[in-house]
Amino acid sequence: MRTTALLAIILIAIGIVTFPALAFSQSPCPGIHVKILNIRNSNGPVACALFESPDGFPAEYLHSATNIMVIKVRDKQARCDFLDIPPVTYALVVVHDENMNSKLDTNWLGAPTEGYGFSNDAKAMLGAPSFSAASFPNDGKGMELTISLNY
């Protein structure tokens, strides 16, 4: 009888200690979570821009994107987390604005001199990829993307 009572007290104590951790633990948040790779330095911010349509994609990212996040680069690392994003088709562009002039700088030939990347690893060949090449469906349940910057 004493052993049973002692066992019951121990189990109740364990439950009291572990219940708050279980009750308040965070599950993965729904949204689009973007890890940015190949950032060449920590100068300037990284802009992550989500587009719902081809309008302004990708050049007018500051004006035409549905959602945009500008994140400070720390130790050549950055991550953008878009939360509460409706389940539609998106395309993502990421720009490393090293000199903080709010645009993707180019050389005299028009080739970018700052880092850029697109969802689906869409390639820029003699110009930016199309919205459809970079687009992806979002089911609203949460997704992880990795974007590698090109310089």
C-alpha cells in the first residue's frame, strides 16, 4: 500500500513538472521559412520578397511584392519567416543589398553585382527568371525553403 501511494505521488510530481513543458512547447509555425545560404559578407540587409503574381517580379520587389521582409545579416547568415501566409502560389526573390541603397546594383552590362536568388533555384540567364519558373504552391501548412545567393 505504501509503495503504491509513493509511486502515485512520484507520477503526479513528474506530471506536474513535465506538463507545462508539453503544454507550452511550440510546434512548427505554419508559414514560409526561408534560410539564405552563400551570403558573402555581413554588409547591408537581405530583402526577402514574396510575390503572388508576375506583376513587378522580380525587379520591383520593394513596390510589387505581396510580402517583404528586410533582415540584418549577422555572421553571414539570415533567415526570413513569413507567418500567417494564405495558401496560394508564390514566387520568392532574395536580394543582398550590400550598400543599402534599396536596389539590386548591376554593372555596365546589367549583370548584378550584389547577391540575389530565387525560389526553385530558378536561374537568371540573360535576365531574371519568369514568375512561373520561380513559383511554388503553398498549402498553408508551413514550409522550409533554402535560397542560395549568386554574386
